[in-house]
Amino acid sequence: MAYQFIDAAVEGGVLIVTLDDQPTRNAIGDEMAGELNQELERLEAEADLRALVLTGRDPAFCSGANVKRMNEANEARGDTSVPEGVTPWDNLQQQWDTMASGESYMDGVRFVPLRLHNLQKPSIAAVNGYAMGLGMGIALSCDIRIASETARFSETFIRRGLIPADGSCWQLPRMIGLSNTFLLQYTGDAIEAREAYRLGMVSKVVPHSELMAATMELATRLANGPTYSMALTKKLIQESLFKNLEESLLLAGPAQNIARSTSDHKEGVRAFVEKRQPVYKGR
């Protein structure tokens, strides 16, 4: 299918999605989010698609939300202000209480990180350049991040007087700790790929010319693996973030029982006994 804001290709069971809106440095809006969601639905639906690689058209991964559209929305909204004499936390609590009555603030753009987080097939972000604001949140929502040496990461929301509403308030403390999260989100400073690696945000940093080759090597390996068990592993990891060790082990029991029933498990054991490489099917 031909898209306006993304490019999609398939290679060896890997769906490669490239964010592609060069005039905005691949800024994400409702249209791009809609196209991306279509490809993620295809990834989940088609058995032959076993892994995702998400990248951007050079020189950026994703510059975040479209600031020009923000300005247009602000002008259409007119003059607004926060109530005087009410603390930020009290004001927020009032908004949360309103949301609890049925109002929802989950728009199409901010749905993308959640959609990636909930993917049941492995995903890799090949961060080829600037990942700013929501663009950084999208990269963090993939299972694994491989960064080009030219990659830059920034929680740039604060520089627009905004907050990280893209899931990174949940993701970053778990990856890099509270102090580093506050530092990045309070300042909006951009960090280079090596610093992102030191903090634990990315798994590997490679020369720019080698980024897609390194990413595809790993993505193809994952796509050829027992991806059903990878899905179980991902869910167990996510649930274990809120559990103690004993509770995590209890959750692991049913997951292992399911894994034992897969054809991939039987193939893995059979291949070991027969001293050959297994051929996994993802089921």
C-alpha cells in the first residue's frame, strides 16, 4: 500500500517501517499516526510478519509533534490560563477527577507509544538521527533500540511549556532511574547516542552507515526465532514490573505451560537432540 507519510517494506519476515516526512523532519501528526497504526495492525494480523523495525528517513528519526500545527491549534483555542490560587497538583487532580467521570484524553498521536508497547511481536527502533519529544517516546516504546552515532535524544516538551505525555514518564524511570529522568525532562537537553547508551536507553551504538545492517541482522534473528515465546516473555516482563519476585515466579508458571505447548518448543528440543539448527514457526 502506498502511504503519504511512511514507507513500508518487508524483508525476511521483518516489517520495516520508515517515518518519511522530510520537510518536518518526520514530525508525527494524526495522518502519520494513522498510517503507522495500519501497518502495526498488519504486523499483528499476518503470520509471515514476525518482527518490526521502525526507523526514520535521514537525517531524523522523528522530530516529535508538528509544532506548526500546535501553533495553529493555540490560535484557534484563543486566550487560556490556569486558575489563580490553585497549585499545579491540585489543578491536575481536578482534571483527573473529571477524566474519571468518563472524559478521555487519549488522542491518535499519543496512542502510538501504547500501540508499540502492546505489540506481541518483537520491535526494534533503528534511531538514525534526532528523536525529539514524542519521537523519543516512540523509540522508547519499542522493545530494543539501536542508535546511529548521529542519533540525538531529547525530552523537548518542557521547551514548549508542555509535559511528556507520550509514556516516557512511565518508561524512563524504569530505564535510567528517577534522577536522570528528572534531569532530562526538566531541561529538555539533547543527549548524544553514547550518553544514551551509558544511561541504558539504547542497547547498541553503531556507525551511521552500519545502522540498518546491524538492526536487520538482529531483527532477522528475532523473526526466525520462537516469536510466540517472545510474546509471552514480553508480557511477563511488563507484568513483573509491578510484582515482587515470588509474584513474578507465580505468573511465570502458566506462561511456561503455554510455551511448552507450542510447536516451537518441540522443534527446539528436537533440533537439540538431532544436533541441527531449529526451524521455528512462531506458534
